[in-house]
Amino acid sequence: MFRRWLKLEDYCPNCGLDYEFATPDDGPAFFSLCFIAFPLLFLIVWFEVAVRPPLWIHLIVSGPLMITPCVLALQPIKGCLVASQYVNRAQEAGTDALWADLNARAKATREADRD
Ligand SMILES: [Zn+2]
């Protein structure tokens, strides 16, 4: 489903589904911050209060402990959000005509590029 790390393929390699509908925007970052970074912050605050480590320990331990899981979770979260968009046919209310117009324009551009 992914061409590169967070870049979606244009079409599903298995069934040919057009991923044009997939616009999770900054959703993966939001959910990564809410469900991973926020709980980890409590762990790091506990570490600071309980152990009182010097600042360089935080740079070595706390920084990677916060950043690594958040970054690694972005791709699976994006996959879940795209799947959720597809299953729920998610689209902003009242923008049907706008989306139809944009999709038609994008499709025309893609076909022009192909020729
Ligand atoms: Zn598919």
C-alpha cells in the first residue's frame, strides 16, 4: 500500500483500488502524539522525579524513547486511517461536488501525463 515510508501507492497493487480518496493528512501524527507520546511523557516525568538524572541522560534515553515509537507508529496508523476512510466512505459533509470536480481534474491530469 505504501510506495515509500508514508507515501501511498496510486493504486492498490492487489485489487487496483484507487487511493485518491485517501487523505489522512496529519491524522497519523495526531494519533501518534495522543496515544504514544503523551503516555511516554508521563514515564519520562516519572523518571525525572524518581531518579533525577543529569540532562545528558535525558538526551540519550528520553529523547530516543519519545521519538522512536512515535515515528515507527506513523505508517501503521496511516494505514489504519486510510482503511477507515475507505470503510466509512469518509468525506467532509457538503463537499461532494467539490471532490467530484477535484477527482475529475486529477484524473485528467494523470491521463494527460501518461500520454
Ligand atoms: Zn486492494
